[in-house]
Amino acid sequence: MEEKGKLRREPITDTQLLMTITVCIFVGMYILAILIWGGGFKKPQMLFDMLNDNAYLIIISCGLTIVMITGSIDISVGGVTALVAMVGVMILNGNLTLFNGLIAALGLGEGARIAFALLMSLLIGLAFGLVQGYLIAHLEIQPFIITLAGMFFARGMITIISVDPQKGPQDLMDILQKRIEMAWLGSPNKKGVMIPARMEIGVVIALVIVVLVYLLLRRTKLGRSFYAVGGNRQSALMLGVNVRQSRFMAHLLCGLLSGIAGFVFMMHTGAGNATNATAAEMNAIASSIIGGTLLTGGVGNVIGTFFGVLTLSTIKSIVTTSGLRDPWWQSITTGAMLCFFILLQSVVLMRKNKRKK
């Protein structure tokens, strides 16, 4: 019998274990980069630059984490992000006559284009999530095939909308690209003048989404159903979980987050291009896996995914700082790190399961 007042220690879950490993590896890697390469890694702005450049990827990765937890996949997220960015820039430029007429009819100013661009971003993301989610969950078509078609469709739509790259109007982009200055995290330049650290608004949006998705997965019935479906669909059915609805909602949320990511991507780059967000879906999958999300489903955490994105970005920064600027070196190191994390996860979970027996 346990002593009175003594707290019972709960065993660590697979999700918590893999997340902890990712966080520790990122912290160790970043400290190592500071000690060996120094330079920019010593400045807080380096970390903020990684967040600024990858805010959209953090959002995409959150959506993919939800889908992967259910045991599914979505490789259309990069195409949807690029499509949303292009449509957003076209609206800001006033190149879509439908929206120009509506704005004129309502007597709204140019600032209203930002609201329309955001609304269209959400609608496009929801449309992809709705269609793909229905085909996958209710018609039981393979997720890889459906989302591959979605990726091709989104990329094709970009070239239909505009073959040439588009750049947003400077007055509106000045609003969207306004940065939050943090003087207390600044660092001196070569002349000794303190330069404040700067963070984009898109980073704030990404961090808010990470928190919201975390609460969704850990504190709601829908989030628990995602884990149940990914762990074992048959067992989830026996427990009364609506498997089809859970899979549908996972893809719907992934599509919505891809739409938001596209808007954040537009805020960061200020341009629309058919080559935008190239390989973003692969980087998002890699970040989720590095963060501890298993492709088999049932295990995953967006906090780990967040640190997975930072780990991937840190690796690329280290490679560039080392003088290996050719893009294939980044691909090689990313692939090697991904294999390392998959192997590490397998070993850790295998040892843990043996201890249970």
C-alpha cells in the first residue's frame, strides 16, 4: 500500500519521450554551434532569423503532425501554400477584377485587400482540406494518391493564374512585413551600435497556432480521437470513436493550416511565384518525424514538431556556416539527420517496449 501523501509517478508516454529527445538534441546542437562556429550563432537574431524564415513551415508542419498522428499523410501542403501566396499577391495588386469590383461597391479602401487576401487564403485551404478529406475518409482512397493529385492541381493553378512572378505593392507589404523590435535582445554591430532583435508578425501567428494545436491534441475529445485512430482504427471503433469523421477533420485542419501558411509565406516574401514553397511538404514531413511523430500513427506532439523545424534549420545554418554552400550538401545532411532520428526513435521505443515486458 502506498504511503499517504506520496504521489504516484506516471510513466512517460512515447510521445513525451520522443519530444524530449528532440528538444535535448536541438539545445545540444545549438550550444555546440555557438562553441564551435560562434559568430552569428552567438547573436539572438540568428534564432529569430530561423523563426522568420520558417514561420510558414512551422504552420505546415503542425497540420502534417495532425494528419500523421491519424496514420495518414498529406503532400499537397507545399502546393497549397504556393497557390495561396500567389492569389494573395494578386489580390493585393488588384489584378483580380472580381475583388476590385466588390471593394469598389462597398466603398472600402486599399487596406481592405489584406482582409480579402486573408479570407481567400482560408477558403482555398479549407477547399483543399474539404475535398481531400472527404475522398480519403469517406471514399477510403489512398491519402498519398489524393494529396499527390492535390499537389499537382495546386501547382498547375498557380501557372494558370499568372505565369510571371508577382510582387506585392510596397505600401501594403510595409504593413504586412512590419517587424517587432526587441531592444533587450539586441546585439552590437561592428561599430558598437546596439541593433535590436527583430521578429516578424508571421512568427507570432505560427507560435499561436502551435499552442492552439497543442491544446487541441491534448485537451479535447477530437484530439484524443486522432491518437486513437492512429494507434488502432479497429480499437478506436470499438471505443465509439467516429474514425471517418476524425480522419476527415484531420485533413480539413491540415488544409486550413496550409492556407494560413500561404498567407504567412506571402507576408515574409512579398511575392508570388510558381516555385514558391518548393519541397515544403518534404521539409514538413521531415520536421514532424524529427519532432517525434511516427509515420505509423498514434504518436506525435506539435511542440516536438516545432523543435524539429528549428533542428532542421540549425543543421542548414551549420552547413552554410561551414562553407558548404552548395544546395546538395544541405540535402545530404538533412537526409542523414532524418535517418539518424528514425533509427534513434526505433531503438528508444524498442528498448522501452522490452522493459514493459
